[in-house]
Amino acid sequence: MITSRFVRALLQETSSELRKLRRDPAFVLPSFGFPLGFFVLFALVLPFAKGEIAQLAMIANYGAFGTLAAAMFAAGLPLAQERDTGVYALKRTTPLASSAYLGAKLIAATLFALGVAASVIALGALAMPVSVSFLEALGYFSACALGAASFAALGLLIGARFALNAAPVVINMVFMTLAFLGGLVLPMMMMPELMQAFGRALPSYYIGQLNRAALGAGSISGLELLLAVCVLAGVGILATWLTTRALRRANA
């Protein structure tokens, strides 16, 4: 049962998480610079984005790319650090519910990732001759929010299972694999057919598909939309459940 006390604790913990993320320039600058650098290279410098549809697809893909990376790192690294330094063990002795603790990390990581998504679409709108309506932008941010929450849960799972010295490597390996095979870095048509078939089963593919459809760079049927939402929500729910099990087992 959700009580006012739980909501206050969740909001306070979320605010604390956001402050910690914002005050770490060594984390913030790469989180924004990495996807923006990829976007500038592949969308603006190299001649891959020709025509408005291709340019909107680039914005959609690299918006998803930056969103998912930021969400995984913003959720997973703080949890791994707090486990290693004993902060998590200390918080377990307080009245703070574990659901509020993990929920705050998910919300903070999602909000931080949406800031990265905003930077990509803003740069694209300024540097490219494209137009994005309010409804298209709303669809883009809705898709990014769903993808961010799902991948933040994956980040939490890695943070719950790996120590701080290993968590960044594991997150980076998992994310880059999903991003490349899901068609967020290079168009899937450039991959062998077997890799394309495998990539279309990954959650990263669905966030790209939703983003492209939202910005008018692709089409999506009602069934495909439902499938994408179910896959991303399912990944997030499963990862969160596995995270709670891993934390309970580690502190049993």
C-alpha cells in the first residue's frame, strides 16, 4: 500500500539522487558528450543523413542511444558504489523502504536520461533543416522515458550483481552490444541478415523504432506499438525483480 510517508521518502530520495548525479561533472559531461559526439560525427560530419527523413531518423536513433546509456550508468554505478562503500548496508538499518530506495534510483536515472534525450533533439533541430511538432516531440520523450526506465532497471541489476570496479565495464559492454545490434549506431540494413534478425529481438531495437515513428521517420502499426511497449516494460519489470532478489541474497 502506498502511503503519504512512502511518497515523501521516495521524493526525498529521488531529489538526493538527482543532486548526486548533477554534482559529478566526471559523470555528467561524458553522459551528454558521448551521444552528442556520435551524433555530430555520423549525422553532421559524415554524409549518412541525406534528406529530412534520414535526418529525423538520426535524431531518433542517437536520442535513444544517449538516453539508454545515461539511464544504465546513472542507475547502476551509484548502486554498485553504495554497496561497495557500505552506504547501502547503512540505509538498510533506517526506516527507508527498499522499494523507495530502488524506485528513487529508477526515477532519478530516467529524469537524467531525459535531459540527454533533450540535448540530442535540440542539437538536431538547430543543426539540421528539420521541423518537429509538439506532438512529435511529446511522442519522442514518451518513448525515451519508457526506454530509460527499462534500461535503468538493467543498470540496477548490474549494480546489484557486480562490484564498483567491474560494474562500469559490464554496463558498457551490455549497452554497446545492445546499441549496435539494435540499430542505434548504424542502420540495421548495413548488417548481415542474421544480425538483423537477432537485433530486432532486442529491447534497444524497440526504443529506436518508437522514436523513429514518433518523429515521422518510420511507421509502426498498433500491434507493433503494443509489442514494443510490452517488451520494454517486461524487461524493466524482470530486471527490477532480479535486482531485489540479488540484493536480498547478498545481504541474507
